[in-house]
Amino acid sequence: MKKISYLIATLFLVSCGGSSEQTKNETPAAETSAKTTITIKGSDTVLPLSQKQAEEYMKSHTDASITVVGGGSGVGMTALVENSTDIAMSSRQMKMEEKIEFKKKSVEPKEIIIAYDALAIIVNPKNKVENLKREQLEKIFTGAITNWKEVGGRDLKIVALSRETSSGTYEFFKEHVMDKKNYASTVLAMPATGAIVETVARTEGAIGYVGLAYISKDVKPVSVSYDEGKTFAAPSVASAQNGTYPVARPLYYYYVPEKETLVKPFVDYLLSEEGQKNVEEVGYVPLTK
Amino acid sequence: MLSSTVTTFTVLLIIVFLFTEGSGLFKQSPVEKGSEILVNPANPVNHLTAAQIKEIYDQNITNWKQLGGNNDTIILFAINYISDYFSEDEIGENFEFLPAKIDSLMMAHPGILAVFSSEYILPDTKAKRVSIDNISLAGFITGREWFPTAQPAVQLGVLPIILGTLWVSLIAILIALPIGLATAIYMAEVANNKMRLALKPVIELLAGIPSVVYGFFGLIVIVPFIQKVFSLDTGQTALTGSILLAIMALPTIITVSEDAIRATPRVMKEASLALGANHWQTIVRVIIPYSSSGIAAAAILGIGRAIGETMAVLMVTGNAAVIPHSLLQPVRTIPATIAAELGEAPQGGIHYQALFALGCILFLMTMVINLWVQYISSKRRNAGH
């Protein structure tokens, strides 16, 4: 009995663990007689989106077989350099080091933005704070600001919530909002985005960050300013699309020109109306509406 | 015979695997493999610690003066910043001038602190390499800062995590032992047969609930409850984890101590009753002392169960890696750390090995506990004869 309970717990853990375990969860080949096989490798942030797109694409194109593998943006880029993947998915632009690697092989990889990913900063609905500057967010998460009264709220201790280090949003928030500084040790690390929403909804002093799709009526998103308070933008699909909401990033696909004929149909599908509808379903921001 | 050999072999294999992966961590530089830290040759600083590097990148240290150097502002440089200084043409079409350009930067800025791959270092560079302490066992165990993904140098201090694990488990057992013992005494001595037959499966059912379910229950019920009762900022505390673990350890404690209490010889109980002691006095003065080693074994097994528990704790303790000073603070435990971080740690990297080293520490903890149980129960056997 005990053993079974462990087994069940492990299975749950695996399924909750999300992206990392899904890395090995390769999408099975649709048909053995498949004419085109495409491998996509890279960012775990893009992984759920790529998987969804691949599934939908294979439904209508039975001759295609697409394998999606995670591992991180860097892993995807390395694989592309080594020619062990057809498409590298990435949650950031190519780094200088990676450009150098491609230059060494005199290859100019193509870059395509397939969707946007935006993070909303959420607080408890009882919290009166509506706007926060980037500098204030940085200080909250590095532990320099610990009370809401320092940012215009009432006298209440701030409970800052982050994701675990394994999460793609952990790094994104660190780079985009915290100026690459490290999180304070006192920041609570939540195992899942759902846990952040749940805790913020129940804790008056809490602040956390989640993907746009996770905003619910139990939590209040705050407007963010990246120009020291001149303009504040509220998170929404529209503001992420037109670039006024700053805590957003494009998600990329990279491929080498010689593979163009192979991957083009799939990439075109991604950019089509249907593909962009899938983007919204997975919880990311489509390119245009 | 065969099955026991296979089991022993498997256990040994796991231990060897655990320790080989974990021990690779030490004597390594905390800086990413293949990278080096360089400064201007005029800079008197020769040595930096991982903690200092983190402070520099967090912009808490901004001047070399604070590190015993000259009065120069620290300028951070990495390959990715090269485009801030030079155009792509200057670097060359195939980046052939990159090492030379980096080197010229190193010479031009007295306050520069550059971290980049050693393949871009000019072979005859005058820039000075800064040494950095390797990761040591003592530093690993006594360090207070856990930043396994910090750039460019990781900080691996597991003291808060070890203390967090012990703290949560200790409190859990203090909660579970009185309740568990009382239940065991009731079931062994007071309850009639019908009651006992009804209670037994209920307790066994408690052991069969998956730990995520406990965790979810904790997150939805116990966390808000603790937050309300103590009017805290957050209900995700060590106490919440302890209460949850206490519930999870109860079946072990009840079953083992009930068996110990039942093992008290009938003669001893009857002798006590014959001397005029009532039932309660017999329980307190005769049965509990007789079965004390069994009860101790139950308590220790309960601790073992609590120390190794992962999912439930991960969901309710807040997971902040700070040394706990009270019960009402968030803590981070070893199993939760491993479960949460191993998925994304690059295989064979420093972070990955650090998590295995944590696993080794957890293994040693549970092994000590098991040896302790064996010692105590062997004492009982000797005393019995």
C-alpha cells in the first residue's frame, strides 16, 4: 500500500514537474511512412507551445512527424550549431557567443518570432498599490524594500513570491526586471504558477509574477513603469503586442537556411491564423490579432 | 537468496552512484567551466571569493576600493557586452579580431572585471587572471547562501537547508509523538476488540494517502489556518510543514509503538494489577517503561519518514533558503530542494553535482537514524532475554 502511494506521488511529481520531464516526452511519429520529420529543440518556455503546435499540425498533415525536445534555450542553440536539430526554439535572442559559433561554420541562421510571452505582476485585491516602477520591483525582490508603505501602500510586510530556479520565468524576471541581480534569500520559491496565484489570492501582503493567462479575478495585476514613473502600462494581450507593456519578451525559432524547404510549411502554419490561435490557447501572446 | 543479493547489489549501486556524482562537486571552481576572470594588470586585487563576486554583480560592491584595490569603479564585462564597445565591422566578419579587441578593452579600463571563455584570451595577454576559491566541503556545509544559478560564480551554502530539514522534522515528531503514543496505548490497552478492528484500517488508510494530496490539503486548509491563527504575513511556515509531516508520520508511530506495547508480557501486567495498581498506574509504571525502546524506535522511524518527505513539504513550507529562527518562518528542506531544482540543472554541471551532494547528506542523515533504530531495538531484544 505504502509503495503504491509512493508510486502515485512520484507520478504526480513527474506530471507536476512539467517542462523538465516533458523534455524526454517526445511527440510520437504520426506514421511510419512519414515523409518529413522535423526535430525542434530548446527552451522549456517555448516547449508547451511547440508541442501544441506540432500536435495540431500533425493532425492536418499526416505525412509530417515533428519531435519536440526541451532542455533550455542554450541547449537548442548548441544543437543547431551541431546540426542535431532542425529548429532551435529560444526564449531569448541569440547571444554573441552563439553568433560566433555560427560564424565559425559560416552559417547565417534565420530568426523568426513565433509569439510573445508576457509576465504580469500580481498582488492581493485588497492591496491599494496600483502602479510599480521597475526599480521598486527590483528592490522588492532583492530584499531592499520590505514594507508596502515604502511603495505607497499601507503598513504591511511584503511577501515576495518567485518560481523555482528551474523555471524559465525565474531567469526572465531576474534579467528583465531585477537588472540581473540575485533574488533575496527570503523570497519564497513556489513549485508552480498556480501556487503563486493561490498564495497571492489568500495573502494580503503578497506579490508575485505569472504568465498573462494566469490572471484571475482573485488577484490584481499592477501596472509597471520602465521609465521611472512617467508612463505605467497595465498587462494585457494588446499592450504586450504593441510593446507598451515592458515585462514581455518575444519567443524565437532559429533554423539554418539549407533546412528552409523542410521547416517552412510548419513555420508558415505557426504564423497562420490557426497557429496563432493555438498560441493564445497555450497562454502566450499572439503576434497580431 | 537471489532476491536478497539483487537487493543488496541495487542498494550498493545506488549509493556508489550517489556519492560519485556528489563528490565530483568539490575541488572545482565555482565559475562556469572554461571561463576565466580577468582584470586590468594594474589592479592589485589577485583573489576574489564567490560571495564577493555575487556582491559585485548585485551592485552592492561597486568600487575596487571595497575589495582592497584602487579607487576605481568596477566595470563588468562579458562577451555579450562587446557590441556596446565595438561595431561588428571592428570585430571582423568572422570575429577574428575579437580576442585583440577584448584585450584592448582590458588595458583601457583600469576598473574592468571581465568573465569570459578562455578561448578568447589573447595568448600573450597582459591582463591578470584573478584566482577564486574552489568549492570545499567545509564551505558547502557551513555556507549560508544558496544561489546555485548565480552568474558568473555560483554560491553553494547548504546550512540553511540542512537546518530547515532538521527543524521541520524535529517539530513534526514533537507534535506526532504524544498523539501517536496516546492512540497506540488506547488501541493496545483500552479499546475493545471491535473498536480496534475499526480503527486499524483507518490508520492504515492514513499511510496510503499520496503525499501530493497531503500537500494540497496543507496548501488549501492548514496554510490559511496558520496565517489566521498567528496573524502572519504568510502561512507557509515551518510549523505548517511540521503539522503536515506529523499527520504523515502518525501511522508509523502508532503501528510500531502499538506492537511494542502489545509485546509486554502478560505476567508483568498481572503482577502489577495483583499488587493493587489500577489499570492507569499499570500503563504508566509498567507497560510504558517496558516498551520504551520500542516507542523510541517508533519515534525515530517517524523522524526518518519526516526527513525524507518531499512533495507535501515542497508545497507548504515556502521554500526560502534562510536559517530558521522561529517556527513561523518559511524554510527550505533538502528533499524539496532536490525535487524542485534537479529537473533543470544541466547534467554533470556544478548545480547538478551540488544537488547530488545534498542527496548524500540526506542519505547519511537517514542512515544514522536507521542505525540508531537498530541499536535501540537490539537493546530491547537483549533486555528481554
